[in-house]
Amino acid sequence: MTYVSPSTPYLRLLGPFLAKKKRLGLDKWGRDDTHVRALYAPLLEHFKTEVPEQYQRKRYPHHWGIEGHIHRVVREMLMSDYLTWEFAEHFRGKSLEELDELAGSFKLENCERRKGLNEILTRDAETE
């Protein structure tokens, strides 16, 4: 219903890093892998070729299949794990006041409202 405003200290500090995460397709929800699809395609094909089909959905959750598990392990865990140090560096040397100001970016009064979504939810609530 809300999102962190681009003008906040948090997004001014982390905007380029968050753009990098998006470009690398690291977040499962809303992933756009346009920039890295060609990188992962051969790896996915390799696994699909080498792992017999009857075993490709053995790991839980089964609906992910082998492709979902590779994305989970390689992108969302391995690559993201390496980037945690880069993320943390943005906060090195920050004073308590600076950290508090960054955290304040998430206060409701500093967030932008998702106008369209909120209108839909309001209309839906009125029909109850």
C-alpha cells in the first residue's frame, strides 16, 4: 500500500545497489532476468540434460522443479550472499544519527502511497 520514497536518505544511499540487484535478477518476486538470462540458460540446460527427468521435481517444493531450485541456490543464495558485504559497506562509518535517519525513510509519513492499489482495495472493502 506504500513504498519508500525515492527522495529518502535510504534510497538516495542505496538506489544504485538496489538497481544492481534488479539488473542481476536476484529477488524472486518481480524478477526481471533480461540482463542475465543468457548467463543462466546454459546452466539450466546442463542440469536438465544431466539430471534424469524423473528426478527433476524430487526436491521440495516440487512445483519449483529443477529450474526453480537452481535460481534459488545460485541467484537468491550464492550471488546474494556475496553481495551482502557490498550492501553492508554502505553503512560502514555511519553515526547512530545517520542510521536513524536512514531507518526513518520507512516511517509511514515518509512513504509514498500506491494510489491505484489503494483505490482498488478501498472499492473492494466497500463491497463487503
